[in-house]
Amino acid sequence: MILDLIFVLNLRFIIFGKLKYLLIIVLYFITMPAIYPDDKDSVRILLNELQHPQNDSSQVDILNKISLNYLNSNMKESLIFARNALNLSNIIDYKSGIAKANCNLGNIFFEQNKYQPAINYFLISVKIFKELGSKNDIAKAYNKLGYIHLIQNDNKQALDAFFKSLIYSTEIGDEYQTAYSFNYIGNTYYNQKRYDLAMDYYKQSLELRKKINDLKGIAGTYNNIGEIFRLKKNYYQALEYYQKSVEINTEIGNRKWLSINYQNIGSIFQDMGDYQKAISFFLKGLEISNNINYKNGISSINNSIGNYYLKLKQNSLAIDYFNIALNTAKEINSSLEILKNYLSLSNSYKNKKNYQKSLQFYHQYSILKDSLKNIDKERQFSKLEKSYELEISESQNILKDNEIELLERNKKINQLQMTILISGLLLVLIFGMFAFSRQKNKIKKDRELLEKNKQIHEAHKTLMSTTINNKNKELINFALHIGHMNEFIQALKSDIYNIKNKKEEDKPSLIKDLIFKINQSLRVNHELEKFQKDVDKVNRDFFNKLYKKYPDLTKNEKQLSALLRLNLSSKEIASLNNISTKAVEMSRYRLRKKLKLDLNTSLTDFLENL
């Protein structure tokens, strides 16, 4: 995990950018430095000051400070005080108050995951800070804009904002803000997998943070550098930097980041195959997260432990941890963690051969994934239209005093936005019509191709059936012919016995007839051999099925089965094989017994349907 602002990377980045590589990366961010502490004593002091303001502008300043103090503890109160500060600033035309109120509103909407309104407020504050020449505030606002773009995976806009922040902070020599800009730029290149560039900017950030002794920032950058080494599989250097981060976070009592450090170290040992050390660090991180009730850490580390047991094929243990991770993710409404755990649970139950449960979780995974894709598409369309998607109540209370007024002063910008909107809608409409037409033609061609294939298949099927029937008829005719020839040969046998009783002068003629009949017999044997080969060829598939189902059949029984399948009678088969009809009937009886047929089943029909 990369440490930066404590926030989760935009889901579009996970679904479209990283899922195809089967790598899910969660970015955590270091909280932007707050000028005013967030505690009840500070709020109480400011509320007392608010009762006796020196003038209207000082009252605005106090309202803005209270809003900022409430940001992390009471979002509703923070919003109320920011609105009051903005309204009063507009009434007295107090530019600095307007700019700071817009910054507070931007922070509030950012914390509510309403990114477009947050961007709008920060852009307004930048515009006013530029008029006032407040470069330090401009640098901070650009950094905030940058990481909003970054978590939306808009790397180009993010880099543009971060480099602008870098320019302003460098001009005024604000090393603290410059270090943050370097770190954010490193995160953007990390997001793009440009790890060498990310490493360069992390090192520049680390150098400045060491110079100003920003211990928390140093710990975060050490961790980020460790992540680069881990991704490059340089595990020992990665461990070295993680350990440095652990030492500082332990020293300053930053337990939240310490739990992330331990999780990262556990992942390293797991990659190295040292599972004993891996689980010990995972459990250390989980213990810290549980003690401080750090829900993101509880969900993420339980997921890591689940994957650890999944690799060891201990599926029941893996399921226990995935369930804890899933329930925690649902508590904090972390769609990314929920998505990961649905898939992990599906894989775990699949390994246990509980396919019903596996399918159930995979179905939930697919529904959530599709939902997130739809959200992303809506976000892209919103960006194309350049629309301000504030709720109606927010529009009535805020935009009427601020954004609407500014938009009215810039009619040309508004007209340009409308032109872009109309152009974008036209492009979407044209693309949609083109895609619809193309899909329609494709469906038509596919249908025609399917119909042609169906016709070809039917024709081929008919041809094969006709060919087989003709071949069977040919075999039957040939079998009958051979049968007649065998009867003829039988007659020759009786003639041989008659030669002895004939006169000497008649014997040459009888012998000549006998030779002729013997030649006929040889021809019959040749034809019988050819007939047998044709039978074998036509019935090859039949013999294969017969052998698989009844492997104990003899060769003669297989041949008898083929002749019966040709619908030959016992008499025809006897004639064909030069045996008695009774012998054929006995062979048929033995065949029925081996095929285990009852008396009501026709042997011929059974063989034809096999």
C-alpha cells in the first residue's frame, strides 16, 4: 500500500486498469496539513470569539476556522459554518473569506465523495487566491485538486495540478508544501506504473522532508519507496525502507500507518515464501487496527490473511477471515473491499467444492462490479457535459450566492460549455446510432450465416442417411447373391459323389463340369471376402459401439450382429455362411443371451437401434 491521503483509489482504476492484470492496488494518502487543530477546546474558544467579533471580516475568519475544525468530527456543522462564512463574505465582498469558504466547502464535498462539486469549489478558490496573490493558498488548493483527479484516475489533470502547485510553492520557498507536491507527483507516476519516475520524485520529497524534519512525511515516503522496491521484487531493499517507516511511526505514535507498515511487510514475506513471518506481521497489523478501531485496516488486513490461508489451501480459515473483511467493508461502505471479498469468498468455496456458495458470491461480485462500471460511465458522461451536479438544496443555498454569480459574469465561458455539451451529446448520439446500425447488420449477417449452416447441415445429414441406406441395400443384395451361390456349390458336392456311379465314357464330361463348378466356388469365396470387408467398413461405428457395450462378444457373434442389422433372415444367413439354419438359430439364441434381451424384445430391432 502507498501512503499519502487516507483515501481509497477510484474504483474505475481497479475495474478497468488493474483487474485485467489481476492486481488490486489501494492508495492511502497522508492528510493535508491543517492549520487549525481539530479539538473541542479549539471550537469552544472560537465560538466564544464569534460572540464578540472585532468586525465583519474577523467574524468570517472565525466562521471559516470553526468549519475547518469540525471537518473531521462533524461534517454537518462544518457545512453550516462554511455556508455562513460564504454568505457573509459575499455580503461584505470579503475576497479572502470567499476563497477560504470555498476551500472548506471543497474539503467537505471531497470527504462526501462528491468530487465534481469539490473540484468546482477549489477552482473558484484558486481564481480568487490568484486575484489576491496568495501563492501559498494557491499551492495548497492545486494539491487538493490534483489528488481529487488522481483518485478518479485522471492522471493528466492530476499531474497538471500537482506541477502548478510545485511552481507556486517553489516560488515562495515553501519546502513543506513542495515536499507534498513531489510526493503527489510520485503517486501519480506510480498510478501509471512508471515506477522509475515515481522513485525520482519520492526521493526529492524525502530529501526535503528530512531537511524540515517532517517525521510523519518521512515515514510515509519511506513506505512509498518500499512499495516501489517490492513491485520490482527487490524484497530486501523494500524491507529496509518499510523498517525505517516502522521506526518513525513507532516513535511518533502513528499507529494507523504502523498497521499498514506491518501489512506491507507481511506481504513481502508471503511473496518470499516465508509464511510464518508473513502471518506474524499480518496479525501485528490487525491487532493495531482492532485496538484503534481502524476499519479500513481491519478490512484490508483480514483480506490479506484470508489470501494467506487460501494459498496454503486452508479454505475454511480463509473463509472466516474473508467474512470478517467483508462485514467490516460493508460497515464503512467500501465498495472496493466488498468487491475483493466477494471474489475471494467465491474462490474459497470453489476450492472446497461448494459450488452453490461459490456461485452465490460470484453472482454478488458480478452485480457489484457491473454497478461500479455504470457509476464510472455516469461519471465520464458528467465530465463530458461539464455540468455541476450539486443537489437542489445545495444549489439553492450555495450556488445562488457564489457560483451562479460567477458564472453570470462569464457568459462566454457558459456559452462555450453549452457548445461543448451539445457537441458532446451529438457525438454520443451519432456514435450510438452508428453502433446500433452496425450491431443490427451484424445480427442480420449472423442470422443468415446460421441459416446457411443449418441448411448445409441438413443436406449433409440427408446425404449421409441416403448413402448409408444405399450401402446397406447393396450389402443385402450382395449377401443374397452369395447365399444363392452357396446353394449352388452344395449342389456340386452331390455331383462329386455321383461321378463314381457313372460310366467311364461319361466321366470326362462330368469332371469338366465339376472343374467349372469349382472355379465358381473360388469366385464365391472371393466375393464372400469382399462382402465381409464391405460389412466391416459400413458397420465400423456399429462395431465400436458394440465392443464398448459388450466386449465379451466373439468375432462370429459380431458378424452375426452385422448381418442381422441388415435385416437378413436365418435362412439367408445360413446360406451366406454355408451352414445350417439350425446353427444360425443357435447362434442367435447365444447372442440374445449375451445381450441380455428378454423374449419380448426383437433382436433385429435392438441391433438396428444400437
